[in-house]
Amino acid sequence: MAKKTEAKKVEKTSAKKVTEKSKPTKSETKKNMLSDLSSVNKLRLLYELQIIDSSIDNIKTIRGELPLEVQDLEDEIVGFDTRIKNLVQEIKEIDSSVAQRKNGVEKAKNLIKKYEEQQKNVRNNREFDSLSKELEFQGLEIELNEKIIKECGIKIKDKKREIEATKAMLADKKVALEEKKRELNEITSETATDEKELIVRADEIKDLIESRLLTAYNKIRHNARNGLAVVTVKRDACGGCFNKIPPQRQLDIKLSKKVIVCEYCGRILVDADFANE
Ligand SMILES: [Zn+2]
């Protein structure tokens, strides 16, 4: 604390000295320029900084959503690819079980032929009945296998239809992805230079604004939902929260003699004419 006040004193005295000296040094010139900044200039600089920061915010917002959209589309495409692969694999499995069932039908048919031959040469009724039961069993076996084969055919058809639908969606997503990627590239290359220039200009202005005021500006901006720390008076109201400003206060704002904040939202209020300059 003691050091701070001391530093302030030094600064004040050196500023006094500068006016007495005929040729100030470079650093003294800068200090002098800062202390000489009139309130109007301070407010104008703050307002300009706000405009630049808002432009940078805009660029970030536009670009900020596109990479996410690209990522989403890429994820969806991977998902569709996986779905198609899974369906193809499922069809393969069903195909092999169909082959198995067909094999079962053949076996049963052969057995039926065999049993029918045997039935012609039976020695007694008991043998005949036993073969009849076998024949009946193999008949049921064929029926069951054929029923399953039929069901498998329907399942395969459904899965093939699903593959076609997924392929169509996949193709659409791929087109959309290309479009988004192109859009993102355009915006990135378009705004990259703008953004750089804006950041350079913002830094230049920040150098001219006293740190206490800059800290306040950053704090207000950080707390404001729309990133606005400096607003003009619009239709007798705060341009940030739209609460009415009393006429006397509006006059003070118009004079730009000091930093005036909105009593409702805390934003710094500046003359509406600043917006037209
Ligand atoms: Zn306000």
C-alpha cells in the first residue's frame, strides 16, 4: 500500500517536471500523453474499443458454431457407416443360418426317402408304426426349417431396405459436411485477416486507456451477457438494459466530462453522437 502511494507521488512529480523541462524523454512523452487524454477522448477510446471487441465477438460467434456443426456431421457419418457395416454383417449371419436350414431340409428329405423305402420291407406293424413316426418327425422338421427360412428371407429384405435408407442418409450427410467444411474454410480465411487487424487495433487502444478504466471495462464486459460494456443513450434509455435515463443524467453524459455508468446495469454510458462518428 505504502509503495503504491509512493509510486503515485513519483508519477505526479515527474509529470510536473515534464512541463518545466523543454524536451521530455520518450517515456515521459507517453505518460504525458496519457495524463493529457481528456475525458471525451477517454470515452471515445472506450467506445471504439467496444465496437472492435464486439466485431471480434461476432467473428468468434460465426466461426464458433461451424466447427461444432462439422464435428456433428462427421460423427453422424461415422455412425451411419457403422450401422451399414453391422447390417451387412447381420445379413451374412442370417444367410449362413439359411444355408444351415436348407441343409436340414435336404437331410430330412433324404431320410424320408430312406424311411419310405424301409417301410416297404417291414416285417411287422410295430416296425411300420415306428417308421411312420420317424416320417412324421422329419416332415415336421422340414416344415420348421422352411418356416425359419421364410422368416429369414423377410429379415434380410428388411435389413437390405434399411441399408439402402442409411446409404441415402449417409450421402446427404456427406454433401452437408462438404458444404459446412467449405463454409468454415471461407469464413476462417475471410475473417482471419479482419480478426488480426481488429486485435492489433484493440491492443493499440488498450495501450492508450488507463489500466484502472480498462480493468473496469473488462469486468463489465465479462458480466454482460452480450459483451457490451460501453453503450450509447438510445431514445432516452440505456442502450444496454433499456432503462430510462433522467434528463439531467443525459446532459452529463452528453458533456462527456466523466465516466458515467448506468445505475441499473452498470454499463458505461456515452453520448449517442459517438455512434455516428
Ligand atoms: Zn443500463
